[in-house]
Amino acid sequence: MEIYETEEERLAAAKRWWTENGQSTITGVVIGIALILGWNFWQNYKQDQALQASVQYESLLVAIKEEKTESAEKIAQLIRDQFKGTPYATFSGLTLAKIKVEQGQLDEAKSVLQSVVSSADDENLAHVARLNLVRVMLAKGENEPGLQVIADVTAKSMGSFSGSYDELKGDLYVALDRLDEARAAYQSALRSGHKSPLLGFKLDDLTEAAIVPSQP
């Protein structure tokens, strides 16, 4: 640590320091302020986006309640287009897919759900969308591709959804007349603690099918 005997020495040292470091100090301060302002702007922007999206989503729910299907579709698509960074975009995609299924437009529902799966930030919502996607594929008779969609999900990432995946896998195997594999999938769902009102009936049906003798 330097020791200065006179005020003039301290002043001269200060001038030297400012000459050597003043520019970088100013630059650092400016960058720091810019980062703070930018972060605050981004946070405010995200809050504003979320608020606007929530208002639009409320309008979507009202349109559905009032059975204004065309308006509901338009609002859902608007949310998906304009508020992609919010959970409401995912909710709206799931809602839009449900509308398409109810209208019998399975190709459109499949396309929407594929988009939701690929864009959802929340892993749980991605699982919900993927399960619905496979159900649509089952309804379309795309059984082998549906099994592949499930196979692409790691067991670790399934978490609490593993039972739902196993039950759906069993449904796909039944559609393919691969009953032993279907039974194994249903039993796996049961062992995982999966609660489904139909799972027991599905297993019972397979058991009955196995013991009923084939007709000559």
C-alpha cells in the first residue's frame, strides 16, 4: 500500500489512476447499468406477456363454455402464435387439439399435439400432450408408430406418468392383437400404482379371452 506524504502527492496519484483506469471503469459501470436495465425490462416484458396471455385464455374458456367453437379455435391459435413463451400457449394447444378431436379432425389434432410436445417448456405438460398424441394415433390406427413414440421416452423421464404410458401401450398392443404383450403392459401399469377406472376391466377382458376356447 502506497503512503503519500502530501496532498499534492495524493492528488497526482489519483490523476494517474484515473488516466490509466478511468475508461475501463466508465465502461464497466455503463455495462452494469445496461445489464440491470435489460434484465428489468425482460422481467417486465415476461410479466406483461403472461398477463395478456392469461386474459386471452380466460376468453378461450368463456368461448368453450358458451360453445362458440369457431371463436375458441381462433383464440387458441392466437395465444399459441403470440404468447409462445408462456404456459398458456401449451394449455391452448391442448385445448385446440381437444376441439379438433371432438370435431373428428384427427389429422389436425395430431399436428397440434406434435407441435405442443416439441415446444412445451414444462415436462409434465409435454407428457400430457404426448399421451394425448398417442391416443389420437391409436384412434387413427397408427398403432406401431404410437408404440414408437412411447419407446422414444426414457423410463427415467416418465416419472409419475409411467403407468399412463404402460396402459396406453397395452391399448396399442390390443389393437395389434398382441395380447400377451398387452397383458404385460397392463400388469406393469398396475404394479406402478397407476389409478385408472378401466385398467382392471381391460385385464379381465384379456384373461377371459385367454381362457375361452377357440371355436372350431
